[in-house]
Amino acid sequence: MGQLVAGLDLGSTGVKVLVADEDGTEVLVRQRPTPWVAGPGGTTDLRAADLMAVVRDLLDDVDVALPAVAGDREPRIRALAVSGMGETGFLLDAAGEALAPGLAWFDPRGAEQVDALPAELRAEFPGRTGLPWGVQVTVAKILHLRSEGVPLAGARWANLPEHVAHALGGRLVSELSLASRTGLLDQDTGAPWRAMLDHLGVDEGFLPEPVAAGTDLGEAAPGAVPASVVGARLTVAGHDHLVSAVAGGLDAADRYHVSMGTAEVLLRVVDEPLTFAARARLGEALINCVRHVVPGQHVLVAGVKTGLLMRRVLQLVGVHDATGRDRLDDEVQALGGRSRLEPGGLEVAGARNDDGVLRLTVRSDGVSPAETFLAVLRHGNDEIRRLVDVMDREIPPARTTLLAGGWASMASVRQERAAVLPGLEVSPRTQDTAHGAALFAARLLPAALAGTDR
């Protein structure tokens, strides 16, 4: 009899849970909006209690639905893996309670701390961490929280998936692909970067035990999860875009995996880390070189914020549901790939990974929602070309592309990205990250089933 596993995806737009059997066949999917709390000037918080309430609501939903969809399988989740966004997390006290809300990766706070970083750390940062120094990096958020009076002495850092797995009953750990997003990890050694810890005023215990994605973290605890999930083996699958790539079979060095959510991310796998100097050059172009969720592999991660800009365009033109988005998609397609506006009639800015502020400059009449959406897509193409050119100077060019994520369902998106990405194919799945997390959960089944024999 087949066993059931679950993948939990803590995304920027929604929190999803996907239940699959051990062969990867999808059984059910449930989703809730990510419970952000919006503030002035683009500030965006996430309270730990709100996040866990959404997670519990989803798991309760699964608990109710399983008997009707499990077929001849026992309606019980044997293993659960948590994936999710990078950069955002919680400072935890000794009891595991959050000391402050989590700040969204796209939250602008931390800019003062970015400017104030000592010159020697700033110069070393991209080559040491594999990240460009900027407000998106977790360290900038932590420094901001410290400036607001949040104590760091004795605290520990947990990225969102690590915190959720711990809150459900697992050990608190620091999964390497997520730790790579913090600016606290030395990419050459895989250990915490001592100089940055010193700048924060913390010791190496600030980051919990480092582990690879998929490490068994223990069992889901009674009271933390509903009955059908109690005893499930728990793990952290890692950074969402990388987990999505695993679901798409990204193991070839000549392939792009493009995950189109709030952030649009291009991934390339490398079998060994690039040099300090190469990481520094990539960092200047806002490209990351960090650890993959596959042990021993690294990835180049090049992001643009076209998903965020597209979402804001939809809001701007009054599109708030799938029906409206489909209608707009048809209208963009009806343009036949050609704008009706005069050159320079509509200009778009904001897609760079260090930006995210939608700016429209309109010099022409007749700027329709379809024209605006197409212009944002074309702006994203321009940014992607720039990133591809930089990556191609460090590693051989890719020959094929797999496009995944929510925006990939739009024909206009697929058409535009095919103009800049080679050999474009589209993932057949709608929830690649949650599916990838479920694949990680399935690896824990031998331990889960052994536990039933004790």
C-alpha cells in the first residue's frame, strides 16, 4: 500500500501544501494567502503566530480531506518537508519564541545599515558570501532590527522553513541553501563568516546546527499538527526556487530553470563553487553563487522583480482574480507581440533585483492595460538579457530552459520569455516548489516506516 507525504511551500504570495504518494503522484493541494502585514512605504511584516496559524489551518484542511482522496492508502502523512522563500525569518529567544516580526525580503528597511557597513566588510562581502550586498540580504534586516532595540545576545536566527519545521516538532537547524541567503555563510568553508558575526556582536551559536536539505529533523508533535500528521518525519527542503528546480529535474549544467513567482529567478547548476573573484564579479551584477539543495552542488541565482511589477500592474488596472488575468492575457496576445504606441510612449523601470518599485512614464495616449503589461514583460526581458550576458562570461551558455511558477500559465509571459531564453519548455505542474518539497519528504519514508515497527 502506498504511503503519503507532504510538501509545504512558504511562498511570497501564498502558503501551499501538496500531498503526494511516494511515487510523486499528486493527491491534493491546498493554499492560503501569506499573512503579511503591510505598512507605510512598502514595509511588510510577518508575525510568527500568524504564519503558524495559516500552516495549522492548511494541515487541518488536509486532515479533513485525506479520507476522501487517499483511495486504498492509509489517510496519514508519513513525512513532511518545508520549503520557502529566502532572506525572511525570525530572531528567536532561548525558548524558541520570535523576538520580532519577520521582515519581507522585499521590505526596504535596512538601507541605512547597508550604507553603514564598514568598507572592509563591504569589499569582501560578494566574494565571501556569494551574494551582492544590499537591503535584501538577511544581515541588513537583522542590523535594522538591532537598531530598533531587538536584542541579539543569546538569540538565534531561523529562516521561515526552519522555524516552521521546528514549531511542528523538529530540531532547529540551519539548512545550507537558506543559510546561503543570509550573508552569514562563508561559501568556501560552509561555516559562519566570523567577521560578519563579529559585526553583529554574536557568536557562532547565532546560526543553529548546519545541515543539508532533506536531513531528518524528528517527528511532528501532538498538539502542533492534526492527528493524520502526528509522527510524520520532518525536514527542511530548502530555498524555494532551488526546490522548484529539483522538481523540474535541474541537474544538467547547460539548462536554465526559471521560477516565476513574485521574484523571477534564473538558476544554473555548477558542480563546484566558483572562485572568490568570480563570485565578486557576479555580485557586482546582482547575481548570487550559493549552495544548492543538492549536496555538493552550487547554483548561480539571477533574479529580477518582474513578478512583483506584474502583480502591481494587475492591481493598478483593477484585475483581482483569475478571470480578469485571463482576459488581460488574451488582450496582450491580441497585440501580436507589437506595441501600438509610438517609440518612447511608455517606459517601465523597476525590475532590477535591487529595485522592485514600479515606475511608469507615459508620454502617449492610448496606453491600455495590455500595452502596460506587455511593456513590463519587455522590461523584464531587457534585464534578463543583461544577466545572461554576465553569467555567460563565467560559465558556458545554457542550451535549454524550463519555465515554472504561477506566471508561466500566461501565454503572453511564455511568448516573451521565449524571445530571450533558449529552448523554452514549460513545467506541467502548477506547484513545483511544493512538489519538490514532497519529493524530499519521500526520502524520509524508510525512517518513518521503521518508526512504526518500534
